[in-house]
Amino acid sequence: MIEDTKVSEYHPGLHRLNLRLRQKRQKTQTHVIILIEGLQRSPLLTDLQDALRNSIDQFCDEPYTLPLYQCAYDAIQQKLDIFLAGEEHIFNPANIQELHQMRIEAKRLRYTLEVFAQIYPGECKSELKIIKSAQELLGDIHDCDVWISFLPRFLEEETQRVLDYYGHTRPMNILRPGINYLLAVKQQERESLYAQFIQQWQKWKDSETWQVLNSTIAAPLTFQNSGLSG
């Protein structure tokens, strides 16, 4: 980011931001390493691996049954309904929390569908691709929202640090342009991503993506039930 910014006036602020973020990451990384090392020493991972292996061995040779399709349908449909319920909020770009929640629901829908995808024709590859795209677009929007919220707070905190150290805030005149520049970049990026998401959402609706997914997961139940009734 710094190297791509040709205006030298922005560099001091961006370098200061980079320094503070690296300091914060280093402090957090130390804690993460301790937790990972503790997990590796515990029997949890081995126990989990054994439990999953036994479950796979138990079911891998069995044919796909009606209860399995019913379980898959219930799980996927529940996540799909929750995901689609967020549609009423997406057309207001100011609904930051609602858009973020929809990203979370897209992730849950995607992971649930991935668990059961192999029991359906084509493994729902096109639907998974669309859900992943929605998740990523909403994730990129959320990343911008985080920056837009963080940068003004960073300016306030850095101003206080400078005041505490120097007794005045004049050095902030050098740092502030770069931070404000990055804030403007993230605001513009957010607007572009949001417009892209809304455009894509309309395309997905026009192509009846969610109805197709519902039909795909319901079809085995309809077929097997009709076979039983016949």
C-alpha cells in the first residue's frame, strides 16, 4: 500500500499506521502461539481425528438413504432461510451490522451445503460458487467497514500518544494526511463493493438461484417419497 502511494506526503502516516499494526500483531501472535502449542500437547486433536475416522468408516459404504436426504434438506433449508431473511436489510448501505451478519449466514450456508454436496447431482458446484461469491463480497465490504471505523479512532489514539510524549500535537500534521488518504480510499472501495454486491444479488434473483437450490435439495425427497407411495 505504501509503495503504491506516489504522494510522499502520505508516507509518514501510513508508515506510522503500519508500525502500530505490526506491534499489535506481534503482541497477539505471542498469545496465539502459546494457545496452539497447548492444543498440540493435548489429546484433543487425536481424539477428534479418531472419532471422525470411525464415523466415516461407518457410513462410507452405505447407500444414500431417505433419512440422510431429510437431514441434509432440513439443515440446508434452515441456513438458506436465515440467509435470505437478511435480504430486507441489504438495500440500505448504512446497515453495516446487518450486512456483516448476512456474511456470517452466507458462510454458515456454504459450509452446511459443502458437508452434504456430494449426495446431490453435480455436487451443487454452481450454487456453492455463488454462495462463496456472496460471502467474499460481503466480507470485503466488512473489511472496509472495519477500516472506516478504525482509522478515526487510530488518529485520536495517536494524537494522544503524541501529546503525551511531546506536550503538543504538531507532529500529527505530518501523520494525519496519510491516514485521511487511506480512509478516503476505503470509503470509495466500500461504495464500489457495495454496488457490485447489489448488482450481483439482483442477477442471482433473476436467475432464480435460491429456488434452484431449494429444488435440488428437495428433489431426492420427492422422488423417494413418490417411490414409496407407488
